[in-house]
Amino acid sequence: MKIMRELSGKTIRPKCKYYSECGGCQLQYLSYEDQLVLKENQVKKLMGNLCDVNEIIGTESPYRYRNKSHYTFGKNRKNTIISGMYAKNSHSVIDIDTCIIQNENSDKIVQTIKSMMKSFKMEPYNEDSRTGFLRHILIKNGVNTGEYLVVLVVGDKVFPGKKNFIKALLKKHPEITSVVLNVNNRRTSVVLGDYETTIYGKGFIEDILCGKRFRISSKSFYQINPIQTEKLYKKAIEMANINKDEIVIDAYSGIGTISIVAADYAKEVIGVELNRDSVRNAISNAKINKVDNVYFINQDAGEYMVKKSLKGENVDLVIMDPPREGSDENFLSSVVKLSPKKVVYISCNPETQERDVKYLIKHDYKIKEIQPVDMFPQTDHVEVVTLLVKE
Ligand code: SAH
């Protein structure tokens, strides 16, 4: 195991004035350099006995990096409208005018909407009484295109004064390229509801990542830190060392970003993703980028792998990037059956990754490289890419 780098032992004053109430950024009390040391050490402690761990890839932009911003609406005790984040371990909203890891312009759009609510007689949604209208605002922005998608999550489909509202909003924020109305009147902590309608623009944004163009809708997954995502993908592709004869599965493929980037190097890439909206975006994205050796399948990744392994088909490389819970036995046992030479495992949760790679190690895979990447500065989350090869 490589020697652990040491923390400076100093704490700093968090930049954000809501730090103690909010709880979204657990590590703001450390300098950015110390945050990196802490995360690297965490990965070394967990996986250092399996393979040497590379130095973590940090960022030059540890603030304002998020391209997806989220605000909840409510009222305070004085009955004034407030918007911000839920307080630590609670469902009460803290009034926040700006969040230093979110996009600054998105903060401004939310403040504008908040200031318009009174004149449009728009009430915040009340989760207990299930009355009122505006529940959340979600804003996605394309860092490299300047596009903004504003999703108004509301309690009711009926939006009186919709046209004038949009007109007034666009006058102040001409950068907004699309507005979507999403209805969520269920008792749930999930932000988005099922019903959705586009009330202005195309209903999605596009962004450019790794030189390719990607379409992103309200419900589809897109990495939230594009500067670090480019570094993450570059490293994953380098580890995968793909050649033009190889067939690749990109499991948990989202809107097809990794599949489409990998397709340049491979014979064929198959992206597998459960979320229908993400798959729709992925299919458009292959077309937009004129990539014709990539296919997308809308299915549970484990189920797909089982079918594939039963057919006795051949795969050279599996790239997998599951959600925080990690992968499942179906998936991992099928990887073993399909027996690809290489597995590149990207994870936003090293604990579930460690569990899953141990399964693969038991079945004749060996870890060759572990690379932590800091995708979420100020928070205690860390991303890890691991390369496994068949012995
Ligand atoms: N690789 C993509 C997406 C990673 S996020 C990127 O880099 O952008 C994880 C993705 O897994 C999400 O899009 C989520 O919808 C999808 N997902 C979650 N459970 C799944 C399952 N059982 N089968 C397939 N995809 C799943």
C-alpha cells in the first residue's frame, strides 16, 4: 500500500454562511488540499490492501461546479416565502439565497422566480396540507453551451397565467432555453413526479463533453461536475485500453456519454440503462454525434447480462458505473460467465465498489489500477475508477 498522505491538521472557516444548518457540504472546514488527502486516504484504507491506489485527481474549480441545482420552496413562521435546501436530517427548508457549489446564475433565476411569486399569486406547495403550487425548482445548465433548463415542480397541472409568467421570466433571464412543468403532489421525498409537460423551448438542454454533444432531459442522468467528468472518462478510457476489434458493454449507461466516447475506439458498444428518458436521450445522442457502432438497451443491467451470458456471447470489456448501491449478484455472476478480459468499474461509492470487486477477485479477476477522482468537492463523496483484468 502506498504511504498515506497526511492532513495538515488545520481547520478553516467554511465559506458558506449556511454551512452549519445545511449539511450538504460536510468538508468545508478543510482546505481543498486536505479534502483531497482525506478522500485519497479513505480509498486507500478501504482498497489499499487490494492494489496500490493512485493519487486522487483534484479540480481547479472546487466551488460552483454543479451543473444541476435544486431548491425547495416553503414558508417561514412569518409566512414569508422561502427557497433553499432542507436543513440537516430534517424536512424544514432553510432560506438560502446562494449555494457556493451550485451555478451562480441558477441561484439568480430562483431568486427572480421567488420575487415574481407574489404578483402571480403563486403559493409555495405545502407538503402537509397538500395545498399551494410551487414545490421545487430544478435547473440544469450546459456549461459549454450556455443553455438552461428550468423545471418547475408543482402540485397541480393547472397553471393560470403561465404565458405571462414565462414572458416575465425570460425577459429577466434570456439565457433560459427551456421550461418544463413537472407535477408532483405525492407524499414523497423524491423531487420529480411522473407527469411532465414542456411549456417553453425544446424540453431539454444540450451540453458538450469530451468534444461530443449530449442531450439531457429533466429526468435523465448527467454527471454533475463536467470539468471532472472529462478527467474521469479520459482515465477510464485509458485504463480500458480499447481496440477496434473489441466489443464493449457500457452498463448503467445513463444518456450514453461513456458509450459514445468509447465508440471511437471500439468495434461496437452496447449501452444498458434502466431509465427510459435516459435511453431516449442516449439514442438521440448517438445520432447527433453520428456514431453508428453503439446500441442502447432499456433494461435492468443485471437482467441483460444474464440473458447475454446464457446465449454464450462474447464481450471483451465491461464498463460499469452503477448507482450508490453498487451492482448485484445477477450482474456480477454474469460478468464472470461472460468472462471479459477487462472490467472498468466506475463508482460513486467506494464501499459498495469494494464489496463488488471482491466478488470479481474471488472469480479470477485481479485489480490492476485504482484511481480516485474528486467529482464532489466540499462534500464527503469520492468517485473511484478501478481496472480489473481476467487472470
Ligand atoms: N455512466 C453514466 C451514468 C451513471 S449513473 C454516466 O457517466 O453519466 C448510474 C445510472 O444507472 C443511472 O442512469 C441510473 O438510471 C442507472 N441505473 C440504476 N439502476 C439500474 C439498473 N438496475 N440497470 C440499469 N441501469 C440502472
